[in-house]
Amino acid sequence: MVLDILIAVMVVSLIGAVLAALLTISEHFFANYGPCRININDERDVTVQGGKNLLSTLTAEKIFIPSACGGRGTCGLCKLTVLEGGGLLLPTEEPFLEKDEIESNVRLSCQVKVRNDLKIEIDPELFAVREYVCKCADIVDLTHDIKQFRFDLVEPDRMDFVPGQYIQLLSPVYKKGIEEVYRAYSISSDPQRADSIETIIRLVPGGICTTYCFEYLKVGDEVRLNGPYGDFRLSDTDAPIVFIAGGSGMAPIKCILHFMKNTGNKRKATYYFGANKVEELFLLDEMRQFEKELADFTFMPVVVADPDGEDWTGERGLVTDAVQRKVTNAPQCEAYLCGSPGMIDASIKVLTDLGMKEESVFYDKFA
Amino acid sequence: MNIGMEIQQAFVVCISAVFTQNILLTYFLGLCPFLGVSREVKTATGLGLAVVFVLTSTCMLNWLVYKYVLVPLGLEFFRFIIFIIVIAAFVQLVEMVIDRYSPSLYQKLGVFLPLITVNCAILGASLFMVIRDYSFIVTIGYGLGSGLGWLLAIIAMAGIRQRLANDRIPAGLQGPGITLIIAGLMALAFMGFSGVLQGR
């Protein structure tokens, strides 16, 4: 009886082992494509071992292409342009590509196998996305539930970003039962300081990453983040600017203001900053400093609640009310909004009612 | 039984596997790719042809493994595990070879191979061939017939779904819902073949 079981187990294992060996050997012969050179955007050459799909090959080279399905060809996000060496378009890719994309050699990188030298083109912004190891250098309380964090970049030691972009911060497993997550936060720092990243975070009750930042993260801790991402940015026009952002939505606006100062941008700009109470306003000194240093910038804090005994002489009411009262030349202006979806939708409505064109409203929704 | 009679039986089994005993519409095996990859006739045909090839060749392989390895060692009860690893290894090997030597064939068929590696229709056919005690030649007919039956069913389904694309379907039934209803109706229609042939 025992012998029977032993023989059975051995035979099955043996068959498995023989087949596995066969596969390994044939993989060595058939799937060995040798070293291949991938030329990216005519800028960089990477030499890789061929045989795997392009998506995972690029990921191994720390070039992150967004993909939601993990390379199974079902999400259609990992598109990039393969100019040379990609082979024939596969039927698994076709459903995800438009006609003009097929004509311009757009492929799903998870379906393209690296068999030979390739010449590819990827969005330069994705090309710039990296994984960073940082050190938490500074934590400042701004209000009772908003803090400003500074992370010094260690490896790589600098990040080039467009003002208005965001990073994804890794919240590690800090407590049993909590999983690793990435959360997006806009960069608030001066873009001239490429060796560190500053961001403004509001505590979300029960939020995994914000709880980590507020209760566990200490100055000196190692932090991981990747980025930069996003297409929220200042346009290249001369139109007067209306910024609207409350709470931690100040982050990308502050970054853009730094940028305007650095580049000597002379555009007229007004920043409507909404808060429920006077004590929820923050970074007022910095904003007053911008008023002095920028050519034509007005900071306009707007407070909702009745200031019982508080000394408040500024604008009152909802931020959208203030915009309605103050903005008189909406059709000529551009608006940059940042904050909760509710606030953004309400602002878009007010601005378009005032006559602003919808394509002149740019926003970054914090969902 | 002489060779001539066996070939004749193989032919009957093959035809009956296509129509009356259709592995998809009678046994409802291999339903996952049937629902997932039946949006276009072109891709459905590619997948179907890959199934025909894999089904036929794995049935033959598994017959040999069963007859010359499992039966002599008295390990028939292990056929589930052994069949599935033989299928997986074979499909991987074929994919590697096609990928290397024939990019155009890979483009038409190869990409579908990983999809059907662990497909229950493939394993099901190998198990049926054991249960029904087919000889080697009949097994070839059975594998080929099952594959062709699956191909026929998925092409028909893709054709129907392409026409359906412009029709108004209630929100709750869109996607898998209406597809399963169609599959059911097709199965009923295929029952009409049952009087034609009484092959085993």
C-alpha cells in the first residue's frame, strides 16, 4: 500500500520533471533571442535580454508604462509607438486601437515581444517617471488637519517636473491588516529646488496613506514615491488667471506661483482661497510675499462662517460667491481649479455662467 | 476490428462530435473563451483554429500517455493531473516554436494559445476519450471533431454578436447576459441534429 502511494507520487513527479526539463531546454533554444537594443525617443539606448514582452522589459529597466491589467492585454492602457522591430499587429491588440493609432504604429506594449532591436517612442513624461527613495526632512502643521511635508530626494537625487504635476506616495505596511498603497499628492514646492519635493496633505479620517503620514511618519524616515504625473499646468497664453483652490488644493497652485516668480511671468492672477473658518487659512505670509514679488498677483482668502469675535475683514461666504462678485472679465480669463469634485463642479458652473469658455477652465480633481 | 472499420468509426465519431455531441453546446465546456473572444468573427476564427489544433494533438498525446504510462503503472486515477500538465507543456512548447519560426502564423494563431492552455474543453475531450474507451484512430477523429464543433459554435456566436452590436439590448442583459441566452438558444438548435446521427 505504502509502496503503491510512493510509486504513484514518484511517477507523477517524474512526468512533471521531464516535461519541465523539456520546456526549460527548449526555452533555452527557441526563446533565446539574445541581447536586444531598445532605442527610446532617439535619446536613450537600453540593452536588454530579448524574449519577454516589451512592457515587463521596460519595467525591469525602471521605465514605468501605466498598465491596469498587469500585461494580460485586457485594459489597453500600455500603449506606445513602436517604430521599428515590433513585428505584425496582433489580433489581441486590435480591439484597443483606433484606426489612426494603427497607422501611426501604436501598439500595446504588453503584447509586443522583444525579439530584436527596437525603436520606440514613449510619452516623455512617462519616460521621466521614476521610483524615488527619499528622506522625510520636515513636517509642518498648517491647520488642525493639514500638514506640509518635505521629502529630500536620495536616489535618484533630483526630479524634474512641470509645476502642477503630482507624485504617488507609497504608504508602507505600518500596521497589521493594512496593505501597501500608493496615493497621489500634488507637488507644492519651488520647482527650482529639484532635490526635494514638498506637498500639502489633509488628514482623511480612516484614510490609509494620510493616517500613515499624520501618525506614523517621522522626520528622518525613509519614504518611497514615484512620479511625476499629470497634465495640470499653466497654459502658454497671456490671459488673466483665476486660481480657485481650498485646503490642500493649494499645493499645485503654490507650485505654479513659484514657477511664475522664477520665470518673471507678468500675467495678472487672482487666487481665491476658500475656508470655513479663519483658523483654516494657512501659508498667508507666503502668499503675501508672492503678492509683493509677482507682477500682478492678488491673494483673496474667502471665509464662510461668521467670525464670532474674530478679526476678519476679508471676503465672506463661499469661494464661488466671491468669484461671482469679483470676476468681471470672465470671458477673457483662464481658470485653474484644484480641490474636491464638488467644489470643482460648482466652480465650473459659476465660471461658465459668468461667460468663461469651458476650454479655458483647467482643473485637478482630488477624488 | 480492422483499420478500415476503425477509420469509418472515427469518421462517424468526428461528425457526431461536431453536431450532436458538440463539446461546447451540449456539454458547455470551454465557455470562458467562448464568451470572452466571440465579439468578432475574425478573432473567433483564429481562436477556434487554435482550439482545433490543440484539441486534436493533445487528445492524441494524452491517449499515448494514458495507454503506455498510466495504465501499465495502474495510475489511471492520476489522469486529471497528468493530462493537464501534458496539455500545458505541449501548448507552451508549440507557442515557443511558432513564435520563433513563423511570425505570421504566430500572429494568426499563436497569440491565442495561452488562452486555451487550461481550457476545460481541452481537458474534457481527453477525459471523454478515456471514459468512452476510444482507440487511437477514433481518438484522432474525436479530437478533430470536438475542435471543429467548437470552432463552428464560436464562429456562429461571433456572427450573431456582430449583428447584435447595432441592436438595442436592455441594460441588464448587455454583455455576458445576452451572450448566455444566445448560447442557450444555439444549444437548443443543435439538439435538432440529435436525430441525424446516433454515433457514440
